[in-house]
Amino acid sequence: MAAYEIERLLKENSYPGRGIIIGQSPDGKKAMIAYFIMGRSENSRNRVFECFEDGMRTRAFDESKLSDPSLIIYNPFRHTVCTDIITNGDQTDTIYDALKEGRSFEDALRLREFEPDAPNYTPRISGIAYYSFKRQVFTYKLSILKSADGNPASCRRFFYEYPPLPGVGHFIHTYRCDGNPIPSFCGEPEEIALPDTAEELAKTLWGSLNESNKVSLYVRSVPLDGSKPTELVINKNS
């Protein structure tokens, strides 16, 4: 089946929520990673992305308007040895700590569940990329932890593993669409076509996200020869 156009997927969905993309550039020379957040409430929209050494955090744009930091302030991205971790919550640090202790991505996420934000029970989505720069290759995984169709009595954990293909990425997001409660993402991550550069990907994603609901975007391009990655951040609040 042909890969989806990411522009169409986003423009046809006013509220995918938070989204992760991982894949390979068409020239086969770079890993591509992206993460975006959206918001409907003032608290959710009052955020920016901010890079730090080996990571990226969310923070309040206006501290005086921050009402509840529990599910909106976290580290979406962390880097450790030959590994990038990207998630929509504080499970980033759960995965990071597990890897440091010799445990796996899956081990870490079996300790976590969907977010406790009834009635939405927002899924926890996570991705990881493993690099072998000597061989100039990488592999990646995606995961979603979600309630049983809105029933919090059961947490369903799904894991997907991909050997990369040039020009192909996989996209997973928290919600199928807008709603009340908001319906969780379902099915496998969506296969999408990727451009060659971080700049092209950032421009496409930011221009396709719903103008009223988009908040921040992070894009990372990692050369498989081990040279310096490119990181881009776009914040609606600036």
C-alpha cells in the first residue's frame, strides 16, 4: 500500500493531539524524528519546546497562567548512547532510566499506563531509535499504551518494530480526531512519505497542523555517518 501524504492526514484531522514520526530520509542517509503537541485548553496551549543538552523539554510560556503541570510539563526527547527516545509524557524518563540499567524499551513501558485524565484516558505514545554509526544503519520502534476503548480497567500495550526503508516514516498520534471524550488512536502506526531534510519536514508539518490547536513542533535529523544532528523547534508562542 502506498504511503500516506502527511499533509493530507493532518489537514483532514483538526485534533490528532500529540504525534510522533520516525523514519528514514529518501536518500537513506538520515534518520528523521518529529514530535508535535496541540492543545484545546489554555493550560495546554500555554507551552513551548526548549532544547537542552541531550534532550528537549516542555515549559510554560507564561508561568502565571500555568494551572496544572502534571501532564503537560515533561521531557519529550532524551538522547543516550546511540539511542534517541521520543514520547508524549514523562515515560521518556522511565525509558531513559531503564536503558541505563540494562533493561529494554518494552520493559520500561510495561511499568506505565495511559494518562489518568478521565474521561479521555489519553494514550501514552513512545518511540525509540537505535543507531549503529559504524555500519551507518538504524532501527526504530513505536508503542502505544491505551485504555480498552475508554474503559480504564484495562491497559492495552502495543509495540511495533521497523527496519527502515528510504523515504518511509511511521506516524502515531494520541487521538483519532476531536471529540468529547476524545477518541484514542486505533490501528497500526500510519506509513507516510518523508522528505530529505529536517527543514522540509518541519515546514510541511507546521503548515499542515490545525492553526487554532497547534502549539509546538520538534524535528530532528540524524546523519547515519555519525555527524552532527540537525534539531529544529517551532513554537506558536514566541
